[in-house]
Amino acid sequence: ARALVIDPVVLVFSTFLGGDDWDRFGGIAVDKDRCVYVTGQTFSSNFPAKAAYDSSLDGYADIFVTKFNASGKGLVYSTFLGGPVSEGAYGLTVDPAEKVYFGGYAYDGFPTKNAYDSTYDDSKHGDYFDAIIVKLNALGNLVYSTYLGKGDDDVVYAIAVDGAGRAYVGGQTDNADFPLKYAFQPHYGDHDDAFVAVFSAAGNSLETSTFIGGNYPDSV
């Protein structure tokens, strides 16, 4: 005897973000005030920058990190982050103090700060990338940035942070000599193993790191 009412889907906001070249999404998070944070990779020299730690494209592709206000109608900050070659970002998270953490990959020249490893490993002299872990403060400025990896490809795809500020990262490595500490699985499966690692709150110390995989490709 009553009319059936189906609640409509309400679009809060939807927006383009990018410049005149290729822009690729890599991760998203929301803080307690409903501000939205996104990261990824851009090839656009005119990617929108605001209150930026780095306001220009440094290589042919840089990481971007952008914070929207809760309405989605304005940028709080938007910054490039990269070196002279190419970088990409994945798996962003935000802590209660609005500090941003993300992982990804980079080549030589990526900006490091308070790093566990400040040096890109080019020991195999090829087109290989290292994993990176990055933390920004509430204003979008660099707190720490570090490489993680060896001579072959390494990448971070996923990240989480605990109440003490330790970063937990997962990804994929093609290095049998990947840095390990207190490893659950100290042996390399075969090629492209998954890994899990934990960094100190300061970002300059590797607390644990382990392979997790078998004799076929694995990834977190």
C-alpha cells in the first residue's frame, strides 16, 4: 500500500585533474576533515601546482601529490616530486596529523631526505628502478624520502602507517639480494617476489623486511 522509494546515488564531487599530457592515478586517501589526497604520475609540465614543494616537472615524468578541500572545489596544495628521469607513485595513506605517506618507484636523482638509503642502485647498469617510500608533512613538504632496493627492479605498491608513525610497505622485487632484516622468508623464491617491510617513524631505519613468495611472480 506504500510507494517504493529507491534512494538515489548522490555525487558529492567529480573533477578532472591534469595538464596537457598524460596523467595517471596511483592512490587516494581521505582525512578526518574529508579532504581528499591523490597521488600518481604526470607527464604534464602544466599539471596544476599550488603551495608546492616543487612547482615544476623535473624529468619526463614526475610524481604528483594533490590535496583537495572537502568540497572538491579547491586545491589545498598540489606538488610535483621527482628527479631528472621518471618516477611513479602508488598506495597513499594519511595519518591523523594529515601527514601523507606513499610508495612507488624512481630512477637516479630522486630527491631523498633523512633516508635509510639515499643512493640509487645502478650496479646492473640497465633500465632498472628502485622502490621509494616518501612522507610529506601537513603542508605538503618533504619529511623523509628513501630508496629501497638493489640493482634490478623494485617497487612499492601498498602502504599503511601505525599510531607510532611506522610505515608498513609491500611491493615486488626482482633482486635476490633485496635488503632483509628479521625476515620471515629469507630466501628469494625465483623471480619477482613479493616483499613486506617496516620503516621507523623517522624513515631512516629499516625495522623488518622479508620476502614472501614462491617460484612464480608474486606481488603485494
